Amino acid sequence: MDVLVLLEVENLEDKAVFEKHVVKEGFEIVPEEPFVYSGKSTTTMFSTKAYILEVFKKGLQKTSFESASLVFLLNETPYPPYVYDKTTNDFEEVKE
């Protein structure tokens, strides 16, 4: 399954540290697109979703930032947006 992750982050202190983690975990940086990452998954959609949220959470925790949100597509199917909650140190689904 194809994976595309779009991250919106404010005042990321060290993009190199963040991206080193994301790439190490199997994502590729989409050229000329800031904070857009692609990858492939062979697991279920549920497992892939959990993996994406965990990888990006851990990457953000390696540096400082003001705020972050992300949205991703699995096989061109969009998932709801998530926002990083600094009180729980985790991504929370944005409820409409």
C-alpha cells in the first residue's frame, strides 16, 4: 500500500534531526515538497496508521517545535487530520 504523509509544523528547531528519524523508519522525503513524506506498507491500514502516528510523534519529540498537525493518505484514501497535543505528547484526531 502506498503511503503519503503531509506534516504541518511551526518553528521546528532541527529539521535535519527530525528527518533523519523519519527516513530511518522507512519514509522517503518527497523532493521539493516541504514536510511531505512517502513510503510503502505491507501491513493492515490500522497498523500502518498507528505506525505513522508513532514515527512522526517520536521524530517531533527529538527536537523542539511550536505546533504540529498531519494528514495522510493510504492508497489515496485520506484519513482525518491529527494535531499534536503537547499536554499528552501524542497526536489526537481532529473531530469535526
